[in-house]
Amino acid sequence: MADATTGARRGPLGAKAPPASEKPALGPVDPVLAAVAIALLGFGVVMVFGSSSIEATVGWHDPFYFLKRQAAFACAGVAVMMAAAHFDYRRLRRFTYLALFGVTGLLVLSVVGFGHTGGGAARWLRLGPIHVQPSEAAKLALILWLAHSLEKKRGQVRSFSIGFLPHVAIAAGLMVLCLEQPDFGGAVVLLLLTFILLFVAGARVSYLLGLSAVGVLAAAWLVRFRAYRWERMLAWLHMEDHRQDLAYQPFQSMMGFGSGEWFGSGLGEGLQILYLPKAHTDFIAAIIGEEFGFVGFVVLCLAYLLIVGRGVRAALYAEDEYGSFIAFGISALFGIQALINLSVAMAILPTKGLTLPFISYGGSSLLVSSAAMGLLLNISRSRRPADDAEPLAASRRSELESRDLVNAELGPTSTGYGSNSTGYGSNSTGYGSNSTGCAGEPTA
């Protein structure tokens, strides 16, 4: 956007943008966020080894089989995380549709006969020795597309035909492909991500309530009229009667939490790995609860809460709405997936098949989580001087809802939050032309 009098290029909130040669250098990543992510990665490698060594010995004649693979995935994840944290995330815009169409194509391949079946679902594509799970990549691709589209349509986000329906339609298409695998948990995550980002962008509450109602009714229908889902639901509701068949995993998981008591049995001392099938995947939280007890489990929950909190902070301090939407979406992704996984492990929810970010065994989940964390670290890096670090998104929702009204009230002589306005106007420390903040040099 150009200044009305000087023609100078202006930033997203009307602040005069620095010349290309004088753009501020990137600041450091959020150290707390980076430390928690790396700690969870390392902890996950240790827990995968402890919970899989017996199965690896029996099935692969190598107690280190899963450890070696998870360690390789973790090293690759750290590399991906660091790479994603050290480039201009705005360059991702040009790859938005390529990523969206790419994961859509992979999902289609997985449901038309090319998918590798495991646990009754064709969720993987076999690429030589590597199994790729497209639904994991679809979550991040949807976040990137929603961030791009919502930022581009920010003036029309309250419109049903432009700001609401297209985003719900694309998300619904990905959800249908997930359900065909079937991957009910993945479809639920996609729906929740869409709801949260539309809410953050300022979509009408009535539309969001309608989306919620449709989502709940659709979920109820999909559970009630699919025999295997309904049987699993009944087994979860009557776990005592089905602890030797359909409810065997959640029942053994609860046994693990119970035997851990307050401080656990100690690392490597748990016994539930003898009884809990695939303990290193979706139910690894039960092994953590047994070996580290209630206290250790609470610390794990706090780690994910810290990730979500620091991610929301990065979203609020992001330099543009595109980065803010990405940060909100990734924070929601980590929070939703951890919440569902831990709830399933404690038998609060029926089995869903979602991994615990950074900890559960699996290359697709770990690499996608690492890439998402790298983007979150990228957005957390300050691109402005420290004294300008006012949260740009503190009033983002109200700005999106009343952008035209605000501009009309500021008058014809203002630009954005302009030079003669009474908002972030002249002689202020905000964004006006005579400010000492983001507007460049003060004028006489």
C-alpha cells in the first residue's frame, strides 16, 4: 500500500515499510518453545525404546529395531525443524496449492487401492521401505491453505459465499477422504482446525454454530450407522464386559495408569508393555503414566500446554495475519492431537488412532510435527525492533469485523491507522506518521 503523499510503501497495518536493503534481521527463535520441542523428541525416542523392545525382539529379532528407526526419524525431524525455522515463511505462499493438491492426491491413492492396510485401515502408502501417512501431511497443508486464503479474503471473511463456504468445502473434501481410509480421528482434527481458524479470522458466529451442529450430527451418524464404530463405542461404554476383546487396549492402558500411582515404577520398570499391544504407538502415554506416575503425566500435559501457550503468543506477536493464522493453526493442531490422544489413553474417549506429537512411534507423524514446530519457531522470530513488539493481533478479531467502519471513522486524510487519526495516530508511540514506533522516522 502506498502513502497518499510520498508514495512510500507501507506495511500491513499502515506503517511505513523499511526499504528492501534496510529490512531488519531475523531475531532468535523462542528458546522455551524450541527447548520443549527438542526435549519431547528426545524423551519420545527413549520411551519408544522402552515400550517396544519386547515386541521388536519377538517380531524382528532385534530389540533395537524400533529404537533405530525412531532415532533416525528424530534426527531427520530436528533437521527439518531447524530448516523450517530459518527461512522466510511467507515464501510458502507460492507452494500453498501445490501442497494442498499433493496431499489430496496422496489421500486419493490411499483409498483407491494403493494404500497399505494396517489395523483395518488403509492409511499408509508404501514407498520402498518407508510408509507415508498422507492424513498427517493433510493437517499441515490445510492449515497453510486456510492461512493463505483467510488472509487474502480478510475483508470478506464474514461473507457466507466467499469467507465461509469455500473453506468448509475444501476441509470437508479432505475429511471425506480420511473417512474413506477410514480415519475418523483425522477427520475430526481437520474439522476442529477449520472451526478454530475461521473463528480466529472473524467468521460469523452463526455460521460457526451451524458448522458445529452439522459436525456433531455427522459424527453421531457416522458412529451409529457404521457397525465397527458402534461396537467400539459400546465396548468403551461397557469396558468391564469387553476387557478381553474390543476394549482390551483401553482397559490395559487404564491398568498402566493405575499401577503408576504418584511417582511411577521408574524408567524401564513398567510391566504393561507385556500386555498392552503396540504400546509404542497410540498408547505410549499409558507407559509414561506407569513408569513416571501421576506427577510425570502432569508434567507431560504441562509441556503440551506450554507449546500451545507459546504458540498463541507467537501468533499474537506475528508481523502479519498470514503468520498469525499459521501459528494459531499449528498451536491448535498440537493441542487438539495431544488432548485426544491422552484422553483415549485414559479411556475418557473411545479409541481414535491419533498419535501423541513428538513421542509416539511413526515417521510421518514425527516429521510433520517437526515441520510444523519449525514454522512455529520461524514465526516466533522477531522481524521488527524490540520497541515495536506490540502484539499486532491483540485486537485482530475486532479489526477484521469492522475494518471498513474504522477506516471511515479515521477520515479521508488517514492511511490505515493514519497520520491524522485519533487511533494509532500522530504523536503516538504506535503506527502513525509522527510516531516513534513502526512508522519509520518522525516527521517535523
